[in-house]
Amino acid sequence: MIKTNNLKIKSITPIIAPTDLRQVFPLSIEASEFVSASRESIKNILHGKDPRLMVVVGPCSIHDQRGA
């Protein structure tokens, strides 16, 4: 049988599970406080308690940093 799928894949590397990733790179107290404060700000904007405008812009990842 002739192979027709995954013709351009040279190798597969499994990624680390989120649980394991958290153990390798634990969240600092400073980062945790930033995330908490940011979520609170977003919640206040969405509920009209904060008059600022929130804009969500993509893409989520940038492959060509110079082009961006």
C-alpha cells in the first residue's frame, strides 16, 4: 500500500503535559498576582464597572517577528 498521509512529517516529538510543565516552571507569586489582577480588570471592563475599552488582537502566536 502506498502511503498517502503525513508525507511531509519527518519526526514527532511529544510535548510536555501541563501538569509536568507547572512542576518544571512553577508560577511565581509575582506572576500569580499579575494574572489575578488582570482577570479582575477584564471582569470589571466586561461588567461595565471599568470605563476602559478592551481590545483582543490576534494572532495568538507570531511566527514572523520581523513581519509583525
